Amino acid sequence: MRKAIEEGINETCEIRKWNLWALNARTNHVHSVVTANCKPKKVVAAFKANATRKMREARVWSSERSPWVGGGGSRKYLWTEKAMTNAIAYVLYDQGEPLPE
């Protein structure tokens, strides 16, 4: 599932010309840092939709129900270079041990 989620998010950023600075799909949640030309709510919705499609294509999610918890997830604006650097470090290095591929 994690691989399909990462593929969906990467593809979304490529198609929409968003800059993906960091991505870490864990066993029960996903963290990302992205620069986009739209509101964070739209980014999260696009990520969820394409990640779900990729999971279904990979046959690792077959339920008609959404794999995502309601509420949309955390959506924070990063206004300074320090905030951006800290968020990237948090996503990449502060989530616990790396998970196997």
C-alpha cells in the first residue's frame, strides 16, 4: 500500500507541477511537504484520490469505502525557510525507524 500511495502522490505532483519536498508513507498515516498553487484542502483531496486509485490499480485496496479517515488531515502553511526546513526534517527523519520497502 505504501508504495502505491507514494506513486499516487508523486504522480499528482508531477501532473500538477507541484514541488514535493518530502514524503513519508507510514503504516497508518502519510506525511508530505509540498509547494502548490492552491489551498491545502485541494492538495490533500488530490493526494487521497490519486493514492486510492493507485492502491486499487495495484489490488492492495478493494473496498468501496475510502481508506482515509475523515477530517482531511493536518494542513499547515510554512511561511519561512526555517519552518520549511524543520517540516522536511520532521517528515524524513522524525517518524521512527525506516520501514522496509
